[in-house]
Amino acid sequence: MMVQHILHLQFKIFRMKNIIVIILTTFFGSFINAQVIPIGFIKPPPPPIVGQSYGGGIVAYILVNGDLGYVPGQTHGIIASTSDLNGGYKIEWNVGSTNSITVATGTAIGTGLANTNKIIAIQGNGNYAAKICKDYRGGGFDDWYLPSINELKKLRDNKALIGGFKDYFYWSSTESDQNTAYDLSMNDLNYNLSFIKNFADDYVRAIRSF
């Protein structure tokens, strides 16, 4: 009588950096063969830099240690819209003729989004600085906001690399008091602590974080 033996095989695959190792053994673990297959090592893309087109706009600032949202070993920052909003025309900070306290008092980098949400929660719908930033959809993204005063300062510091700014005042999302909010001149180092919210005389540039 003839006895037929069936050989059961097992494959073990290991990946180590830029090679794949395939080890062939019997079902009982006896070594049969091994094969090493090199694979292409793909380097990750370089991190974005200020002035680069990225994420629906232009990279305006890279976070450093001490900034809200900074993570060691990772690249995060601020992206500015490619041009001024509202068709390039000036616009009010407030909606309507009555000024309300919004408690949008954050000044630091990383507080602009919270400021924007607070302003809209109080003022609701309308055509005003925070709302048009929130409604902006540059690059298909829906997380744009009006920058805080310190975020706006970073836009001014890098305005030549970002491009498209006018030598005039731009709104921040930082409230000063019931009747006024902070704005910033792109022409010099001055900013106005008491600019009237419902006076349509400032431009707007939206930002988003990455």
C-alpha cells in the first residue's frame, strides 16, 4: 500500500525599514527557504514653510515653543487666505448699529478661532468681519476664522511672503471693550486699541490653523 505525504507550508513576512523578508517553513517549523525583497524607501515630504501655498492659502507662520498648539517634533502653524475678504472692500467688526460685549478678548496665537466663535454667538448672522471669515471656503476648507491681534501681527511680520496686503488697517478678532476692537496697520508697527466696531473702515484677512 502506498502512503501519500502532504507537505504543509507556512509563510512568515517581516518588514524592516526598506526590506521585506519572507521566510518559508514547514507546518512543523522546519526551515525551507528565505527571500529578501528590497523596497523603495520613500522620504516624507518636507514640512511647509512661510510663503508656501498650502492648505487652501499661504503659510503665514510656523508655531514655536510657547505658542498655543505647538507640539515638539511636529510642524503646525497659521495659513492666511490668498487675498482680502469682502471682495477687497472694508467692512465693520460689528453687525448693526448697536455694539455688544462678545467677551472675545483672546490676544495670543491660537485664540482667534475661539474669539470668532464668541463674536458670532452674540452677533449672529450678517455681513461683518468675523462672520465672513467663518463663511469663507478657500481651498474647500470650512475652518477659517478672524485672527486674534497677535496672530494678525504674525501676518504683518510676514506680509511680503504672504502677499496682497494693503498699507492700511486690518481687523483682529480681539475685543477691547463694548464699543471698540483691536486693529492693526500693515504699514507700520501701530495698532489701534479703540477703533469703533461699527465703523466700516478696516480690511479683513482670514486664517486657519494646520
